[in-house]
Amino acid sequence: MRHLLIVKKNSSIMKTVRIHEYGNADVLRLEDIPVPTIAADELLVRIHAASVNPLDWKLREGYMKNMHHSLPLTLGCDFSGTIEKMGSAVKGFRIGDDVYCRPAVERDGSYAEYIEVKANEVAIMPKSITYDEAAAIPLAGITAWETLINKAKIKKGQRVLILAASGGVGSLAVQIAKARGCYVIGTTSKVNVDFVRNLGANEVIDYLSQDFSERLTDIDVVLDTIGGTVQEKAFKVLRRGGILVSTAGQPNEELGIKYGVTCESVFIGPNAYILNELRNMIDDGQVRPVVDKVFRLEDVKQAQNYSQSGKARGKIVLEIAS
């Protein structure tokens, strides 16, 4: 496979992956652009690693045009890195701090050597993990936390069903729900059954050989990352008064009324508070990020195609700086 060529010109120029038009992976361009400047309330972070999310290739293909991004656009929804510069109004950080973040979606992203980011969006990185592992946390971790803790308000002893439990969001959601004392059930393919069980799931259902909607009843919470007909089946397994939270669009309100359940959807932005909570859980050994494959920045096309294949176990990471 042909690799994109990286050429570093000087310290005021950085490498970045941008799109100038919407389309397949061939529209990804590795380019040299100026290192960004920062405002008084911002940080300049040297990025060590960025993760590859389904949102990235959905943005690339134009599914998110309603978010009013301007082109050219640097992709990338989360990162780990080291603070290089601080704005004059920034407090609570020091140059050299290792941080991780899910930056604001309306700005240029993290497929780059440097990023300017609001200081209040950033959190100190967990001490017990690598840059690659830390980059795998922000988008998926904030999403899992928002769905389970803030929306569903999970409680000890509840029965929680996590659809696509081996994915980026699902693999973290299993661990968060288990740490909160829930009885966790996950769906995945046969090849990942043991993987999801080792994350802490009490039950794992191979969706290719078993129909979870025929097997399960009295579920308190469903976390849906799939949507469509799979989401429709999930309504059947919930107890009356239960809740379905989806990352795949607003659930069908009519089905919610029919089955007597609450429907919620989430689309998350920056959240340093959640990242701080996750840092504590990670350093306490309650949650561990799962990195499936690591690619070089110049192999971004291959990385996004792998993400789009739906075969990733946990997260995909781009290494940008050592």
C-alpha cells in the first residue's frame, strides 16, 4: 500500500491531515500548514496520538454537513499530548503537562502535530497508561459516561444491555457499568465473546447466532450504538419504566410510548469533568482502554478504512509524535 509522504519543513510548520472535499478515503491529504496560534484562554498542545472514530469518516463522507464545518478541515475527535504553550489567562496547567481531550467539534481536529484548544476542555492524562491508550479514551469515554451516568443514571444491581460491546464506546461502557455494580450484558460477534467477558460482562450474546430480543427481558438500561432494526428490537427487552439511550440518533418515540420506556440520544462535546472522573477510574484500575491497532499518521487512509469496516475491537489510534 502506498504511504503518504511526510516532510517536516521547519518548527513553524506542522503536519496535518485535512479534507478539501467530501468523499472516500482518497480525499484525505497530508499537508504542511502553519502551527496554530493561541488565544489567552487556550493551550497549544503537541499531539502524541489521536484516535480514529466512526465520526471521522462520517465527517469525511459529508454525513455531518449540517454541522457547518468549513473546508479545508482537519479531522480527528480526540488526542493525547503535551502542553507546549499557554495563554495568558490559563490557570491550573503547566508547560510540559501531559493531557488528553475531546476538542470542540466545530474547530479543526487532532490529526495534526499541534492543536490549539480551550483550556477548560482539557484534562490531565491518567498516569498509568500510554499516550496511545490515553488518545483512545476521550470521545468514547465521554460518550459512555454521558449515556450511562448522566442520561440513564445507572444504579447498583440494575440490568444493563450494551449493544456492540466490543467497540470503542461499548468496551468502555461495559467497564463503567460493571464498576457501578450493574449486571452487564453485552452483544458482539462470536470472535469477541471472550474479549467482552474479560472486560467484565456477566453475559455475552453472539448476535450472529442468537437474537437478544428473544432471550432477554426486564432490562433496566439499553445503550444502543447501532440504531436501525437492532435498536427497534432493543425496546422489546426493556422493562416498563426502563430507558434506551442511543448514540445512533434519536430513538423512535412511538416505540418508547408503546413499550413504556424513556428514549434519549447523545452527541457529546468537550467535557473535562468526565475526563477527570475517567482518569481516576483508570488509575484505580477500574477501567482500561483497549487499543486494537496503531497506525502512523501517513497511514491514515488505511486506518479510516479499517474503522469503516466495523471490525475494530476497542479503538484505533494514529501515532503522531513519540
